[in-house]
Amino acid sequence: MKTTVEISDPLLREVRKVAAREGVTLRILMERGLRRVVSETKAGAPFKLRRASFKGKGLQAEVGEAAWDRLRDLAYEGRGA
């Protein structure tokens, strides 16, 4: 199938260099790149939450079983809220 794709001039220059170096056509490089994007973003791919915890051992004992309202109040305590 034919289609028109607009890409920036600097990117096109880089793609042409890569194509020439590898001895392939622009079409092959574009298809290769699109296949990579599709494979990386397939539906159903599991979401991975990055580890963003701070050093510590979780909640302090006095708030371990606290309700959300209490935790929120403690978080904003002394901040004018």
C-alpha cells in the first residue's frame, strides 16, 4: 500500500545515511521502525510501575492502620491547609 509520510528534513537525512550504510531502502527502514513500535506497544502488554520508594520501612506504627482521612491530614499538617 502506498501512503505519504511527512518527516523533518534532518531526520530524513539521518535515515538516508543509515539506509545507505546498511544497503537497504527507506521503505525497509521505515517498516522496521514501525514494526518495532508496534511490537513494543502491543495491547495487553503488562504495565510496569517503576520503583519509586524512598529509604524507609513503610508506615510508622501509629498510622499503620489509619484511614485515608487521617493520613491526608498528617501529610498536610503544618502546611496551612
